[in-house]
Amino acid sequence: MTIESASPEETSDLVLVVDLDGTLIRSDLLWESIFAVLGRRPWVLLMIPFWWLGGRAALKGRMAELYAPVPESLPYRPEVLDYCRAAAANGRRLVLASASPLPWVQAVADFLGIFQGVLATEGDRNLKGAAKLEAIQDRLEGSPFAYIGDSPADKPIWQASEEALGAGLGRRARRSLVSQHRHRELSSPARRGMPAWLSALRLRQWAKNGLLLVPLILAHEFSDGARAGGVALSFLLFCAVASAGYILNDLLDFESDRAHPKKRERPIASGELGIGHAVALLGAILLGALAVTLAWAPKGLLLMLVAYMGTTLSYSVFFKRVLLLDVLVLASLYTLRILAGGVAGAVAVSPWLLAFSAFFFLSLALVKRHAELIQARDQALPRNRRRDYQVEDIPMIETVGVSSGLVSVLVLCLFISSSDVSRLYATPEILWLICPAMLYWVMRIWFLARRGLLDDDPVLFATRDARSYVVAVLALAIIVAAAW
């Protein structure tokens, strides 16, 4: 039987029973509750396995005590929501039936205002599959009904319904749906599929791992094949671990992302990438990176990767919410990349380079916070609960950030005037030309930030900014000229 598109304008006397997780919304509230709570109370992770031993209903009851969804920001499926609203307008009775805890389901029903009844998990009864069917039949007293679902677990409900409808179906669920005598799949916009997975990896952010090359270039050892190969491997491993860190960050930040005009389109926040799939992707990346590191990378690089991932985890869970410590940790992540490049290439990292990177990347971390606050001020956005900054802090952030950027240029000047530079460069005086170029770039970034013209990440801005490329090429040319 061919799957047809269902028209929301059709009229019917059948009671319309609608599933919540994966059907009316793209996401799953249990998964969302776990990561929302972990973002505020990481210790809950230790308790979840014990709660799970009591059954899924017991786990959901515990999570319902700790978390309340925000119905207005949930990623609703427009095709399902439109169908339900049209059915309600035509006088049909609608029931929202879900395996999620009753407080969550009731909150969604109250917000939408189109459902005349709610069925949900209560006590020790997990309302899924056959249990949900029994609850529906008890509530409707045997009356015929239509059901919209998305999961293979909905098969017995589809079998008992007079009309089986599906939305957001995977392959197994679609096979279950098409086996019914009356079945239809609600038409839906094309899913992003693989692009959603790739978007979650934040491939553009991999440009930051180019810092791993810096120690090798500055040590003039980039022509050594063995050293270059080690750095190339470290680059790939850091790209993988960085992507894992971004996925974790998005899992913990999905609530605040949904309140942001741009970040709400991220795959996890928008529901295009299910949280369960994101967790599986996160685990696969980390296990793959660990296996490659143990097999081919030097032990020192493994320590650097562990330090990087540990710092990323602590930032996502804790430091992101702490005033000033968040930008210091962000700056340290850049410096860790430089240190890792030195370990991978077996070259010493100069204290001058570490001092420069500390101040330079602190300035960039502060300009990122500055851009976020400027955007929040200009667009009257709600305060981000995962940040400890206020719009009133903008002048102070400007002062510290600009000062840090200027100090980084000062460190560069001191390095050029030191005795260390003469050992590496035939004509070190030429290096002084880098200083005005760096001064120009740092000041321009802050001018753009103050005018509200800078994206919230200055490094990504630089990767698509023509003037930044000019400065980078000019600096590289100056280094080459000074060396030869």
C-alpha cells in the first residue's frame, strides 16, 4: 500500500491521539532532561544508573522532580502541529499520549491549548507500546481513534487504530506503519540527514587546530618529514576530540541555544539530530581517537589529548558559568594546542610563544563574550543562564580585552629584541614589521566588535575575512624573509 500525504483540512469523527516525543516534537524529553540536569548538577550522572534499576518509570519520575521543559521553545514538527491545530479547529477531540512523565506532557498540552486529554507515565507505569494502547482504550472506553506516532513501539497502537498516521519515521517504524490497513504518513519537509551530523561536528572549527603547526614552523623544522607526519596525525586527532567537545557542549547547552536567534538552528537544539544519536556519535569519536592514539601516537600526545578533553569537559560543565574563569580556560585551550604541536613535532615550545598565546587568546576569548553581550543588548535577548556576564559588563570586557591584546603585541616586541631570536633568524630586524601588522589586526577586531559587526567567534571570523588573510600572508612572508 502506498503511503499518502495527510491533509490537515480533512474532517473526521475519530478521536485523534498524538504521541509527543519524536512525533509532535523532534526531540525526546527524557534525553533532554538528563543533559539539562547534568549541566547544572553533574553529580546526577552517578545516580542515574541506580534510578534506572528501578525501571524507566522510576527514572522518569526522578528526572521530572529535577527538570521542567520549556514548552514554548521545544522543536515542534510543523507538519504534525499544523495537522493537530487544523483537526482541533474542525471540532475533533485530541488526546496527547506520551511515555514522558505527566508534568512534562501536561505542560506541553497546556501551552498548545488544543488537547482535551492527556495520557502519560505516572508512578511505576511506563506508558509505552502495549501499556499506552491499554491506557488509550481505557480513556476512550473502546471508541475508535486515529493515532500519530513515530516509533516501532507504536505498532500495537497502529494495529488497534482506525487510522494509523506516522511522522518522523525511521525505516523500522515505516515498515510497521505500512503494514496497517489504513495508514498515512504526514508530509514533512526534507530532513537534513547527513548534513545535520556534519554540522554537529563543527568542521569549520577545525581551523583552530592549525595552531598545532606553529611550533614546527617557528622552529624551522617543517621540512622534516617525520616531525611533519607526527604533527599531521596530531592535527587529525585534535580535530576529532574538538568535535567531540562541541557535541558535548551542544548537548549541555541546548536550552540556551534555543533562546538564541542563530544557535537555535544547531542540530541538537533544533531536533534535527536526536540526542541519543548525538551521544552515540560522541562515544564513537572518542573511542576512535583513543584507539588511533594508543596505536600510533607518542605517549606525550595522549596526555595532551586527555588534558584537552578534560579541560573542555570542565569548561562545558562548570567553568562556562564562572565569571572570568571561563575566558581563562578558553585561552588555555588554544595554548594546549600549541603545546601539543610541540610534543607531536618533538620541538621545544618557547616561553615567549606561550606568553604571547596566553595574552593573545585571552583577548580573543574576551572579544567573543563582548560580541555575545552586544548581540544580546541590540536584540533584547534573554540573559544566558549558562554565562555569568551582564550587558553592564561590556565596558570592563573592552578594557581588559584590548589591554590583553596590546600586551600580546608587547610580548612579541620583547621577543624580537631578545637574544633568542638571533639563533633562528639571519636578519631578525625584519621581524619588527610583524608588530604593526599584529597591532592593526587586534585593534580592528575590537573596533568591529564594538560596532556589533563581529560574529561571536573571532577565529571563525578571521577564516572568512579577507584582511585577516592579508595580515597572515604578510606575517608569514616577513618570517621567511627574516630567516633567509
